[in-house]
Amino acid sequence: MKRILIILIISGVFFSSCSDILNTTPSGSLSTQTAYTSPSLINNALVSIYLGLRNSNIYGQFYPWYENAPTDESFFFSSGSTYYYTYYLNRPNDGGQIQGFWQQCYSSINCANTMLANIDASAAIGKVDTVVVRKAKGEALFLRSYYYFLLTQWFGSVPLILEPIGDPSQILIAKSSEKVVYDQIIVDMTKSVDLLNGQTCASLGYNDKVTQDAAQAILARVCLYAAGQPVNGTVKYDKAACYHLAALWASKVILSGKHSLLSDYTKVFTDLAQNLYNSENIWEIGFNQFGVGTVSASGTTGIYCGIGHSYLRSSITDDYDGYCYNYCRPQPRLFLSYEPGDYRRDWNVANYTFKSSGFSTTAANFYNDAKVPLDTTKLWSRCAGKWRREYETSTSRYVKNSSAENFTVIRYADVLLMYAEALNEIDSTSVGGCTLDKFAAINLVRGRSIATSQVVDHISWVTGTGYLADPVITVSGGGGSGAVVSSASTYLMSTTSNRTINCLLTAQGSGYTSAPTITIGNIWTPNTAYTKGTQVVSGTRLYTVNTAGTSTTTAPTNTSGNSSAAITGAVFFYAGVAASAKAYLSPARTSPVLLVGLNTADFRAAINMERYHELCFEALRLQDLRRWGILIPTVLDMANDVTATNMNGFYIKNSDGSNSSYYESFKWPMHIPNTVELPTLGDVPYVNQSVNFPAQNIGAKDWYWPIPQREIGLNYLLTQNPGY
């Protein structure tokens, strides 16, 4: 975000008219006649419009992690949660965040309206280059439309205000229907595409500023939403026309050649963590952090939706992977829905968390920043892993409650999937001159992340003790390559000795025909010269060489103390249990990765699933389910994951050993061994906690949020949404 924000820092100019919709009197010596008389002043005004998106009530915190949580993708986990992210909201004055969302959108809209109404005359006074003015108008027009897009998604019909508010009486405006609002959004965004001509991600070299390609991509999304429920077409465009427009705008992004899929899915998100430009991310919400006392616009990416980490660092200067509350957690059905060999699964639904430890300023009193691997039985306790603070710069990840990690609003994979979906709905092979048909578009996304051969799906392991250092772990055999298992060691910061070793699968490889062998550390071998301090493994035992020498043909077997030099040659001290691990392959594929020949209904289901797997935790799933008309039945079905309907005979035990009323929720995949440990009570949410499960509360009213009661009090022309 530093490209945008730095302009504001240098000049220190803010517009007070953007902080309150009823206050349009600018501060200082600026007026609407002089506010846009130079490129720097124009940029300052634009920054004030952008900043609304970074507000905590929108992308800064609540929108992506809380408000979009309750779906078949994720749930908000917090004891006693009775907020709208569990569909608990029953009264229009229950949600302060809803009020904040409404106000921030309209405040930013007023900023944009003020700029659009005055920039031409003001810029003419300052003789600002017309290209600068044109592009600024394009950004302001797009951003105003995007705020309306957010508003109508969540509130339905809303007041449509297209001029700056000059006095309080001007806020007495009735709602415009969703169809009318969508028409205005489409008109204004279409104008912005022309105004932004020449301003692209590639030309700028970064993604957190509105560009022509961003406007085109978002227009594709807008038209898809307009085609879906409950809008079902606008005043100007029927449902089919909206789908056609969606395909057309997506095709423009595809044909531009300015964007492409990265070969590595994970790099999309590690680049976001480090604010690096890449060709896949089309538009990002940029965040930044500066030192204490300077202007910043930090966010919470990775803090509320990420890999749980409650371990704080302060005075200790070693590496630190970032604090994460882990409130937004993945639904187990997301993890289990991935196809064999889909590399996205373990990135999006992480196979580890972090060791918790109390904070202390004395290094000797707490453990290292350790990763804790999760076996395949741990479904409810897994974390959303798409946003990983460990990849942030050190200055960002050392801050507990704020992050400089960017959030992607739209990326090229989404464009491809929207294009495929729109083509399927209009039964067309191509639109807009794009040579991709719907199968080619979806298969580009699938082909990047799903292996055609067997991969190492997961591992089981035995925890090792007594290690002096992390052992070398190798994966060999099995006919394939690329699988990587790393050690996840835990030890006191005061010493590097006596490490506890667990094993973490960090790369799944490909091409395997049988399970590879995992070798951990040095295996004892006869007639070998060993030096003092060397650690070796014999069977299930770990030894440290206490006296150098050459081993005999007799392996050490002692389970305490030293071996006899007369028997073993070198003297081997029993250090502890040797770590070991076993690999399990994904099931052999029974269907091809690349889709062909699906009928309309089956292709629609394939798009649903592909968006589920590719775009999870990007604040899109709830709106997808809504526009497809399946939000309520999908969330209601989640209740079956906590009751017994979907279970396969696995009871969760209460602490006294009796059967709980809660069950593990899914059929176990065929490749998980029958001897797998059953889930424990601590692995399942909602047990002994006052947590509202979304399916307990969702109903017809939850198509929309309530209009904030404060706004109805200020504007008697507003009417409340049904159900509130």
C-alpha cells in the first residue's frame, strides 16, 4: 500500500468532509474550488476515498474475517458469539459493525461525489494535465460504484446518492431498488474503464490502485451478481444479458494478456504478505505499517483468519511468525471436499498450528516458535492457512494486532472461473473474441493445482525426544519425487538441546506409485567410525555417541545410560525415543483432472466446487451461495456436521468417557488407516461452549442485514428490511 499512502504522508492533507457525511466544510485553506489544483492534491483526495476500504468495518477487519465467515467454508469461533456472523442478529440496533459499514461506505461515496462534482473546474484553475484529471475521475467513479456494490450486496435496496451532500435535508432519500442500483453501478464502472485507459497493473507495477483491468474484472463480478438471486437481472439487462456482460468483461481481461496464473498457487499469497507485485492479483487492498507516531493504514490480514498463534514476542529478537487469533476457522467439509492430489488443500486448510506459550521477557522461560503438525483426525481444530503471517516482513509480523499484509479483492483465477460460469449460463462457446471455451477456462485453474498422479497425501509420525539438533529428514523411493518432510521441533529458548521432534509434511510431491520411505536422522550402521556428540537411530531408540569409536556389528539396545564399549565399539548413550514417520498416498484418480463434456447442470456444480477450493477465505463464498440461491439450505445442512446425520460411526467422547451428542462429521477418506486415532473432545467446537452455530439461527431474513436503526431515525424515508 505504500505507493498510495506515501503521498498522503508527505503532504499531511486530509479532507474533513470525508469523515462525516453531513459535514462538507473543508479544513484549512482548501475549498472545493482549490482542492484539485495540483496532481498531489488530487492524489490526496483519492487516498481519502481509498482509505474507506481499509477501515476496520470493511476490509480492515470485519468484512473479510467476520461478516463473510458463516458458510460451508468457515465459521466464526468465539465463546458466546451472538453476532450476525452466526446469523444471530434479530434487531436492527444489534450490530455496531453494520452501522460502521453503512457509514463508512456513504462517507467514502460523499468524498467521491465531492471530487467528481468539482475536479474539472478546480483542475482547470491549476492547469493540471488532462490525463491526470481523466484517470483520477476514473478512479473516483469506480470507487463510488464499488462502495454501492458493497452496500447493495448486504442491504439490498439502498439510497442512491450521486451528488455531494450540502445540507442535512439532502439525506432524506428513499431507497432505490437493487435493480436500479446495479444499473447505476454498471453504467459508472463502464465509464471508469474508458477513463482509466492506459492505467494498468503492469504499467504501475503494483496492484493496490484501481486500474482499467481491475474495473473490467470487477464489472464481470458485478454482472454475475446482478444475474443471480435475488436480483435476477436489472432494469436495463435481463438475466441472460447480465451473464453475457459478465463473460464480455471477463474476456477483456483475458484478451489483454496483462494477467496470468502463477505456476505456484501459494506464491499468490506469499507475495501479498510481502506487498510484492505479481501478474495474477488484479486488485488488492493495500496495507502498510510505519513506526509509532507516523501515519499508517495497517490491516488485519492473517490475524483473525490464519494459523492460530498465541505466542507473543517482545524483547526477544529471534525469528517470530506472527500473532493470530484464529477466529475464522475452516469447516471440516472444506478440507474433505478436495480431490485427490489437490495441492491447495494443505495450504488453504493448514496441517499445522503453532505452539502456545506464555509471554516472558526471559528467554529461558518459554519455548521456541514451534510449529505443531496436525494429523488427519484433526479436522475441527485446523486453521485457515491461506493468509500466513510467517511470510510477512519482520516489522509486520512482530506487531500483534495489525498487519501490513495485503488482501486481494480479485485475481485472474477468479476471472477465468467467472468467464467459464457465464459461458455455461448463456450456453455459448466463447464471448468477446476470447478463444477460451468454458472447459479451457476452468481447466487452467484446475491444471495448476491438481496433480494427475498420486501424491503424498499425509503422514503419521511418532514424536522423538532427546535430540540435540533438528535431524535431516529424507523422503525416498515410491517411484515419485518432490515430497518434503521437515522437522517441527520444540525446545526451551535457554538451550538448543533436548529437542522434541515432530514431522511436518511441507510438500506432497507427485508421480508416486507406492508410499515412499521417510528416514529421520542418521541410522546406525556397523563398522562405522562415529565421533563424540553424533546422534544415531537404532530401531525405535535415539542414541548420542558418548565415546568416539568404530561401531561393531552389534547395534546398541540399551534403554538407559551408556552401551558397553566392548559390545558396541563406540559408546552410545540412550537419549530418548527416535522420531519416525510413515507416508500415505492420495487415492489413485478415477477421473481426469481436466474436465470435458459436462452438461450445463454438472458444469454449474463443477464451478461451485472449483470456486470453493480456489477462492476460499477471500470473502466471496457467502455472496456466491446467495447469488446461486443456496445460502440458506447450505448453511442449514451444516447442522448435520454437528449432529449425527453425516457421521460414519465415530463418537466424540465426553471427559468421563461417555458418548457425546457431538460427532465427527464426515466419512473418513478411504486412504486414512482404520487405526486412526478418534477425534478428542478438544478437537470439536461447540462442546461445552456457548457458541452459536450458524445453522441454529439462519432464516429468510438473512438474505440481507438490517438497515441501521440510527439511519432510519435520521432519514424517515428509509424502510427496514424484512424480518427485522
